[in-house]
Amino acid sequence: MLKKLAKLIDVKSIVTFVLTGVFAYLSIIGVISGEQFLTVFTMVISFYFGTQAGKRETAAEEKEEKKDEG
């Protein structure tokens, strides 16, 4: 449980949540349109999950290499 919480509180996650909150607020008060919010939100979420997938792939490759060596 603590490991999951620690992973959630890394800098990248905090930035993602803050950006989502800020752009949602700006959209609600009418400073930006819903379409602009959706564009920014899609980019932020795509980047966040893309880097997470890259980390998992790298970790899996490293694990496989160690398995082959051993």
C-alpha cells in the first residue's frame, strides 16, 4: 500500500494532477473552451501514461537480460 502511494506522489504524478486541476478550473470559469481543455488534457494524460508504459517496458527488458545472463 505504501509503495503504491509513494509511486503516486512522484513529481510527474503531481504535475499531471495539478495541470488537470488547473485546466479543468479554467474551463469551468470560461477562460478556455472545453475543446482547448480536452486538447491539453489529452496531451498531458498521453505523456503520463506513455512514460509509465516506457518504464515498464524497460524494466521488463532488463529483467529478461538478467535472466538470459544467469
